[in-house]
Amino acid sequence: MKAEYRAIVKQDGDWWVGWIEEISGVNSQGQTRDELMDNLRSALDEALEMNRESARTAAGDEFEEVTIST
């Protein structure tokens, strides 16, 4: 199952800017709406991977990984 996130996007002058609502700090910009969406996906992927690595490092060698949904 693939997770879904909501992006807030708007045109600001010549640029498109956007933020991912659910993940603080994930934002981007692009010269077109399509470029913005690609950039937001990349920024989100990077943030999620960094968060995964950080959580696993904090947990140490022995941990259980559990899937949850809301």
C-alpha cells in the first residue's frame, strides 16, 4: 500500500511553490507546476528516508518494525 500526502501549491510570480502538509520542512519550488510536483516528490522521498534511518539508528541493534495506519 502506498502512502498519500497532501501538498499545498500556489503560483508566486514566475514560480510555483509548495509544501507537504504532513511532514514539517518538506517544501520546494519549480518554474512550472509539473516541475514543482516532481521536486516535492523528491524532497518527500528524501525526508522519509532520512527519518527512517534516524529512527533505526535511535532504536539501536534490536527493534521491531510495525506498520500502523490512521
